[in-house]
Amino acid sequence: MGFRKLGLLVSGVMLAGTVSPALVGEVLRVQGSTTVNPVVTEALEFLREERGIRYRIDTLGGSAGGIRAVGTGAAEVGMSSKAIGDEDRRRHPGFDFHETVIAVDAVALVVGPDVWGAGVRSLSREQVQVIYERPGVSWTEFGGPDRRVVFFNKEPGRGTWSVFAEWSYGDPGEAPPVSHPEVGANEEVRTKVSRTRGALSQLSASWVDGRTVFALGIVNDSGETIRPEGEALANGHYPLSRPLLLVTEGEPEGAARELIEFLLGPEGQRLVRKHGYLSLAEAGL
Amino acid sequence: MTRALAIEKERPSLAGTWSFTHDPWTTLVWGSLILSGGLFLFAGATLVWQSLPIWRHEGWGFLFGGEWFYRHELFGAGAMLYGSVAVAAIAVLLAVPLGVLAAVFLSEYLPRRLRWGMKVLVEALASVPSVVYGLFGVLVLREWVGGAVEPFGGWTGDTLLTAGLLLAVMALPLTVTLSDDALRGVAQEQRVAVRGLGLTRGETVLLVVLPQAWPAVVGATLLGLGRALGETIAVFLVVGRMDNQLPEKWFSLEMIFQPGQTLTSKLGGPETHLAAGDPLHWGAMMGLCLMLVAITVSCLGGARYLQGKGRGRA
């Protein structure tokens, strides 16, 4: 079995560019975002065991790579953590991109009970930049208690971190070189934020419980405070969020359709939550 | 003395039989030796080979450089080296005196039946997986340290001190049980004889038993040190993983009350995955591996050397 799978994989890769899709049509080719990847891989593995779907999945080039692969016919399904943009359409003129949102990745800025209890409810992008660039700054500058802001930075390479960095600095590469204590898994963030006085960190919004950690609102450029919940997530007003989507050419068919239907169903949406993202219901979609 | 001489005499005749071809047993043992030695050399050579880009990029500055920002291609391992040494030093300074004294109590003062029970308990503690200690560290130790370091300018419970304390707790059972073995290794007749000369129990321990057991105790310490330097997951969970925490003055203690990074916590983190595909960044990670291996291997070598020396004297 292992050899057959390997053989299929190898032949799939070799034939992908040269032979008509009919010959390799049995292998569902999926490519794109590392953020979406864990959910889709687990769904595909389930479909392989239960329904014998054959697949090949990789994350070459991230979201952009996935969209390009669908556009050039190198993959049937692209995984992306951003909507198809004008540039993608320009690059593949006349191509019928079809997007299906399977989940929402929203990042909340969270504080523990002490900061929340002292009345801090929101931060603006400028304030977050100050916190990021001046370790040791006090909460008094942001209407909080006279304590140091203990900023736990989500470790690099996490989707959560890139959402945060894109929002606060436009691009992860632009984030200034400042060292902070780092945290990894969502469980760790929640434990450390709830148990460290003055703590602030980034956490996937689905992990906010309003009991041990509390989500701050974001003050946008026009002065409104937007909280990571309900409407604001559904209509995309909350700035630290992004849709996770699958891209196909036209309406999905065959195995691609099975995959997407599975992901939109109750089991698929459970996987979405398991990997720390908001299900469509949670995001009000 | 005569017995030792007899063994010495036998050896040349044994050494004479090491032809590969005819004796399958000899072939097996030689083969195993060559295979394990070869694997070690292969691993070492791979580390050196794969870390070449970083030595070309940073030179020796890689070892002590104070800045690590991989997005800006700055790779200095100084803060991690400092973190590893500081954490291990705290662990050894706490675990060894406590462990040796506890071992003295176990071996010299406790009635035999109680001693057996305690020994089982201590060895059970030594075999608890490190992730369990790590969780204990997150849930209990970091809370406690967080409050304790505030007067010293600390601002969170994830500090080098927390990691050091946790490692001390982890190293303690091993130190106790190995030291106890060393103390029990001193012949009972000597204790009886010395007590017969009128020395108190305390004097017997201090003047007769401990000096003889000392080399083995030091060996145990170095083994503990090696373990402390190599421990990853428990340290990872409580050290704070904050880069570039080098003290302004070497030997100033302020940094141990702050979050830091060790060689192992860096290697256990996400950068290993991020570095794959980028020869320079990957080289830097392999360089850290190489440093870690070099340090732990010297600890083990030191332990062997001291133990050998001790045996020579005794």
C-alpha cells in the first residue's frame, strides 16, 4: 500500500505538467497555505480511509502558490488565507476562480483578569506598536494599572503571528527587531496570559473564554472600537482576521467537491475548531 | 596486588585473538563498535558540514555574538550559550549540595528498611518524564518565582531562574541515588574500624566515607550537569524563550531574574522548521546543535576523566 501511494505520488508529480488531466484525474492535487493545510490534510486523510480518495497535498509557495497552481492547472484545489485579489485575476485572465470559505482565522489581543479588571478594553494599532517596540512600557499609558506590560509574542512561523504582524506593520518582514518572551501553542498562551500579571498576547479568537483570558477591542483609524465577535467577524470589519478558503476552477467537481462538502459539514467544521480556527457558525457566516 | 598482576598478564593473550575473519563473536563486537563509532562520527560530521554557512557568515562571532534576528540575517549564539550555562549552573549549585547531604542521610543514618523504601521513591522520581516536570513548572514554579523575582526587577515567572530551579528539582533524584550508591560503595569495615577508634558518626562521614566516595560523587554531578544542559522540554516551557538576553556585565546576576533563551529551548522551538530551505539560517541552527553537543560531550568526558583519576588514587 505504501509503495502504491508513493508510486501514485511520484507519477502524479511527474505527469502533472505533461499529460492531460484525465490520466491523473484520480489523484486530487491540493496546494497552498500552511495555515489551511492542517485542516485540509486531516480531512483528506479521513476521506482516503473512508472513501478511498487519493490525494497529494503540499504547501509550496503558500497561499499565492496555491492560487497560481489552480490557475495553471497544476492543482485542482488551492488553499489560501486571503481572498483572490486583482493581481491574481490579472495573472490568469479570464480564469473562473471559485472561492469557498471554510473557516475564519481571527486573532484576538488578550489580557488576563487583572488588566481586564482594571478597565482596559481596547487598543489601537499605534498603541500596539508602542508596546511592541518599547519593552517595559507601563499599562498606565493605556488606561490600565501601574504595571509593566508583559508582552508574550506568538512565536514566528505561526499563522497567528503573521496576522498580527501584517496588521500592525503591514508585513511580517517589517516588524522591528525587538525581542520578547515567546509563546507557542494556544493552550500555553492562555495559561501564561491568565497567570501573569500585566500580560498581553495574541491568541486565536476561538480560544478566548472571557473567564481566564479576555479579548480587547481594536480601535480602528476612524476611532471605532471593534470587538472580535459576531457581526464584525462575519462582515470582515474586525481587522485582525482573514478568511481561510479553498479555490477551484468554477464550481468544484468530483473529489474536490467531496472534500469541500466534507469541510463545510459538521465533521469538517469540528476539524476547523480543533485546529484553532473559527467555524463558519462561530464567525456568523 | 597479585590478583591485579594476574589480570594484566592475561590481557596480551586476549588481545592476540582479535582477528576478524574466523571468530564470529569478535566480528560482531568489532562490527558493533565500528558501527556505533561511525554513526557518532557521521552525526558529528553532518553537523559540522551543515553548519559551515554560518561559520563563513559570522566567523567566531557566532559563538558569543549578542544579536539573533533571523529575519535580518543576524545570528549570534551568545545569549543562548549564556542561558544554557546560567540555567545549568543554578541547577547544579542547588541540586548537588542538597543531593549529597540527602544521600549521606540515606546511606549513613537511615535504618536499612526505611532506606530501601526511600531509595525506591527517589528512583521513581528520577524516572518521571521531563514533560511532567515541565507542567509542574508552568503551573506551580513559575507562579511562585514570578512573585519572588519582582524585588529584583523581574516581571514574569518565566525566567532563567525558574528553568534552573526546575532543573535542580529534576536533577535531584539522580544526584541523590548516584551519591548514595557511591557512599554505599565504601566498605562497611572501614566505618566500623574508625568508629572503634572513637570518631563520632559525623566525623566518620566527613573524614572517611565522603573523601573516598568523592570522585564518584563528582562524576554523578557532571552527569547531572550534562543532563541539565541537554534538557529541552521542561526548560522550553518555563524559560520564557526571549532572545538576546545577555547581561551587560558578565557574572552580573540581573539576567537570571529575566526571561531568556537556552540552546535547547531555541532548538526545540519553531525556528528549526522555518530554517529548513535557507542554508544560512539552517546552518545557524546546526551551529547551535554543534555547540550543544560539544558542551555535553565535554561534560561526560570530564566525568569519565575525574572518575578514572579517583579510581587511580584509591
